[in-house]
Amino acid sequence: MEQPRQSNQLRMIKPDMSHIPEANLAEFELRVLRADEKAKWEQLCGKAFQSEQSFQKVIEERKGYVENGVFVIADGEKLIATGTAICDHDRNGYGYVHMIAADADYSGKKLGHEITAAVLRRLCAAGFEKAELTTDDFRLPAIKVYHDLGFVPDLSVDETMRGRWEKIYSTFGWSQAGTP
């Protein structure tokens, strides 16, 4: 069932790029998406986001797209997670973490953590010293991954952010939602 979206997505920032873990995947392969796998990417993202996804529109046409910035985790020939590093240097110094998705059939395997860390490492290699992403309130497992990797809420998006983040922080038992 598709979840309702708020008018503005939540924005999270990683104010520095220190402490990005190295890859730790024993049973799966972490690599860059191959050119012949775009249909598989669309299938994975369509399932994860419960809506049709066009690689061309969502990735290739986006400012800052770089071919070696789309990562996947594969189980044999099956793509089971993906994430994209958007290297747009016009975003006030923030690299953008885009389209993090994982196959729900592989839940509990830390795929979101691994793919997000891969994107962060790529952004570091491109010279970014901080990162940002957007997400939805109901994507609690993803928000936990981002929090664990050092992302914090950005309350400046609009006047609804503080209340929305307080609800999320309360759900996890965290303290002090938001950036100063």
C-alpha cells in the first residue's frame, strides 16, 4: 500500500564526511551499475518505491549525474539495492545522496547502510565535504540508517519540520531532533 507523502520531504544533512565505514559485504557484490542493467534498476526501484521509475528521467537527466556514481548491490545477477551519488557542485557544497532503494525480500542484511556508505565514499572522492538527502516521514528504516551514518535533520525546510522530526525521534527514543 502506498504511503501518503507530505508536501515537503524531510531533508537530512551530513555536515562532515568523516567516519564513513568501508564496505562490509560478505555474501553480495557491491559495484557500479552496468549500462545493460538499467531495466533491472527500474524494476528494483519500482518495487521499492511502489511506483514506476525511469532511469533516464530520475538519474541520467538529473544535473550532477555521473556514470560511475550509480551503485548496486547484487546477489548473482539480481540487483537487490541501489544508490546514486549526485555530484552537482552548485548545491552549496553538498553532494547529494539520491534514490537509495533495497529489495524488501533482503531486509535485515544492512543493504541500506552499505549502499549509502558507498555513495558517501563516492561523494568524498569527488571532493565533497558534506552531503544531503531527502526522504519521507514513513521511511523509518532508511531514516535510522541515515542517522547511524551521521546525518542530522534540517529543520529549515519549512515550519512543519520540527514537529515531524520530533515525532520520528520519539519513535526511536532519540533526543534533540534537528540542526541549530
